[in-house]
Amino acid sequence: MKHWKIAPLVVIAIVALVGVAKAHVVVFPKEITVGGFEEFHVRVPSEKEEATTKVRLEFPAGLGSARFKPKAGWNYEVEKDAAGNTAAVTWSGGQIGPQQYDVFDFTARAPKTPGPLSFKAYQTYASGTVVAWDGAVGTKTPASVVQVRDSASMKGAASGGAAFGPPWLNIAALAIAVIALAIAILRSRAPARG
């Protein structure tokens, strides 16, 4: 098989791997402003060939008490700490089928100081298997991290900064660009037909 015929298959494989790599419980937005009242979205994909039936999200210290948006087909149970702040929430009663995802919403006030907020999540499947998304950044099962920025740095990013995303995504994008360039070169060197 010609190189220029193989290359598109490699691109498809890389895109598929990128999709798998980012399929974990993630809290959005990835950046918020100190002291701001924010709306958060928890994206939960089912990665196994069975339905997700329960999701527990643990809240980092410093985040203000949360309010939750009702979700049809799901119940939620909130746990609070001694100070009355939200410590965790568990959504249950619904299902997220294989190869599907769902989003759960809540609002909360950001801390008054900049820094990372780590949200640990525990995803339960129909068989009772629990996947713990509570590892460090860069591990196979990372907790979702939201960065709290001061208003000055957020304005700077909006006016002139660039958001590059996770390192693995940048590497994958670079690999795809290199392969695309290689395809173009190989096609230009291929002998003309007929």
C-alpha cells in the first residue's frame, strides 16, 4: 500500500486516541475569577460497555455553598461540612448509556484567592464497578482541575493571552499537523497516472 494511502489511516487513529484520552469526568469552565459567582458544568461520559448509574463529586475547600440545577430522571443528595459549605453531591437514579455522556449543572461562588480547585469524582456503573477520577494531573484517572485567577490575569488572557489546553492535546494537534504535511509531500512526489 502506498504511503499516501496509509497516512490518512494514521490520522484517523490519532484522532480516535485523542477522543479516548479526554473521556473522563470534567468540570467546566476550566478558569474562573476570584470571588465570582459561577455556573459549573460536570461532563460525565460512559467509557464502558454498560451504563453509568451514579456520579459522586467531591468539592474542594474554599468553594462557596453550591446550588444544583434539577435534572430530569436523576436525584441528587448533597453533603455539607461543619461550616455549611457543600462537601459533595451524588447524582443517582438515572442512566448514561454506553458511548453516551451527560452534563450536570450547579452554581457556586469562587474562592477569594487564586489557585487550583481539584474536583474528585467517582463514577459508578450498572455492574457496581466504580471508577475513581481522583488522581493527579497527567495520570490515567485525573481529578478535574479548575484554575481560579485574579481579575487582572483573566483580562490579560482575554485581550492578548492564549489558552493552549492540556499538553496531550497540543502534542496530538502537532502530530496531526506533521502527518498532514507528510501526506502533502508524498502526494506531490507520487508519479502522475496515465
